[in-house]
Amino acid sequence: MKQKIVMKVHMNCQKCRTKALKVVAAASGVNYVGLEGEEKDKLVVIGDEVDPVKLTNSLRKKVGHTDIISLAEVKV
């Protein structure tokens, strides 16, 4: 089962965005990572059995304030 997780991450600069993408890409089960939104502040993660809570906690520690906006199953 693939999940799509959309998170709002407080990212001020390009360096912060790059760091956030690296943190998420390193998580197990992640197949896709991307930025969305006008201000590129929404992080979209698609993967198998990704733990959204662990992902959010690691982003909070390494990047900044993070909120989960949505969780959904992706039909393949």
C-alpha cells in the first residue's frame, strides 16, 4: 500500500529546502519527494509503509516547524 503524505514545513531558504528533501529521501520506504505550493513550503512524500510521525519528528529536529496536512492511500 502506497501512501501520499503532504506536510507543511517552515523553510526560509533554499538550503533549508535542500536539507528537508535530504532528510525525507533518507527515510525508509520513500519512493518520491517533491515540493508544492506557491512558496514551495509543502513537502509531498509518496512511499510504502512510511511512518508519518517519525518523518515529522525528524523534520522538526533537523529543519523546523512541521505540520502534517494530509495522509492518503495512493491507488497504483
